[in-house]
Amino acid sequence: MVLHRLNQITVAVPDVAATSAYYTEFGLGAGSGTTVLTTRDGGDQLRLVPGDRRRLLELRIGADHLDDIDRIAASLRRLEIPATDSGDAIRAYDPGTETMVVVEVSARTDQAATPTPPYNAPGSTTRPDTRAPGVVRTAGVRPRKLGHVVLGSTDQAGSQRFFVEGLGLRTSDTVPGLAAFLRCSTDHHNVLVQQAPVAFLHHTAWEVDDVDEVGRGATTMLEGHPERHVWGLGRHHIGSNFFWYLRDPAGNFSEYYSDLDCIVEDALWEPAVVAGMKGLYNWGPPPPPSFLAPEDLAGLMTGSHSS
């Protein structure tokens, strides 16, 4: 695949300072600007800007070569989608999600492998006479990278066509008439577009090393702030990842996740058509109504909002 990663997102929020403080506590580091935050492996991946309502303004995707930009430009022309080509990057707007997407030539990120912790299992004592590493960790949880974004679209089919036929993302799995899980890397999905009554950012997902980091990160975020809890701990069916969702001060959901399916050989992966709640989660507590329809959704639809 010529596309290889999510580079950065720009998110508008009513209170930049409060939201920045939240994501700093979430584990992101200080970036190259006062409102830019970094991950351990991905660099500057979250940019916050003031806005009257929460929304994703820009999504940047990495490509390998200048020729890839030319091919994307040709694909967008065939779809009659306006685009601005600057040679090493191309910008195009998806009206369904109200997001500007920039595909730019950038270096790939090589992630150092996380050592697999030893697990005891029936008939296999791989960790004799010592405690599990996950229960003795004391360092704060630091997300490795921005893994994916989930966007509500008023034209799900049109947004899927924009990302797949226009930009070159590939389809991993679909929920008919509702959602498409799309990838621009070997991760199972980097962009999920779902049908919604209004364009909005549903959540961002941040990769951590393992399920212990998912639990440790969420537990720390909830200390003194139970209102941040949204949904978790659980394991998704589509994508297979462990998850725990929290809510930032603007109302966006942020997900700690680990153990996502990876698609290295496209020919070996058969996209599935999944229906019902089974596609949403394999085990864990049932999703609360506020996950399926965020509490501020009506306000976003009418133009009013609350943070």
C-alpha cells in the first residue's frame, strides 16, 4: 500500500486549554507548538484549535512517493472532486464528514516491537515464581500512535467513495448501510465512516502496548473523574482490539486500544459484511446509549452546543 499512516489530525474545540490538559493527562506529550501534542512513535499527531463546536477540521495521511500524489489527483478528477495539488501533497474536502483531508509525502514510522509479556496458562507456566509485569508497572501510560478516527457522515456512501476510490484507502469490513472500516496502513482500520444525522467526530483511538496499558490508562484517567467514563473494558469483534472509551472536555470520545488486527497481505484478507451488535463488540459491558448517540448530538444538529 502506498499510503502508510495517519500523520496528524486538527480538532476544533471550545476550550483548547482544558482539552489540551486532558490529553496531556491521557499520556500525550508536548509537541512542536503550544496546542500540538505528540505520541511516542508518531510525533506531532494532535493539533487543537479554538472552535465554537467540537469537530475534526483536518486529517493528514502519509504517502510514499510523489507519484502517489499524482495518482490520487487523477482519481479525484475522475470522481469530479475538487482538489488542490501542491506537488508533494494534495488537499480535498469531504462534505459528508465536513473534513479537509491532506495526503502528503512523508517518511514511514517504524515502531519498535513491544516485548510480549509472559502469560501463565493451563499446562504452560511461562512466568514461574514472579508477578505479572502488568501489575508492577508504575510509569504513566504513553500512547504509541494515533491509530484511527471515527467520523459521522451525512452521506456515508459518498464519504466511503471519497476515501476509497478517491484517496486510495482500502476497505477492511463493512456494516451494510451504516459504516465502513477503512485503512491507509496495515492496521485493520484508520478511518471509520458511519452514517449520522450530522457530520461530527465520534472518537479518536490511541494505541498502547497491551491490555494492561488500556486498563491502567483508563483507571488513572477516572481517578477523581468518573464522569469521563464512556464504555469499557471490552473487546471489539470487528478489528479484535481491546478498548476503553473516555470523554474529553469538548465531548469527543478518546479510546485506549491494543491488539488490533493487522492486514499485511491484502490478498489474504477477505472483507466481511457484519450486521448487528456482534460487530460492535465481542465481550464486555453493553455499549451505553451515549456511545451510540453522543449526548450533544442533538445540539450539534441544531447548531447549539455544550462543552
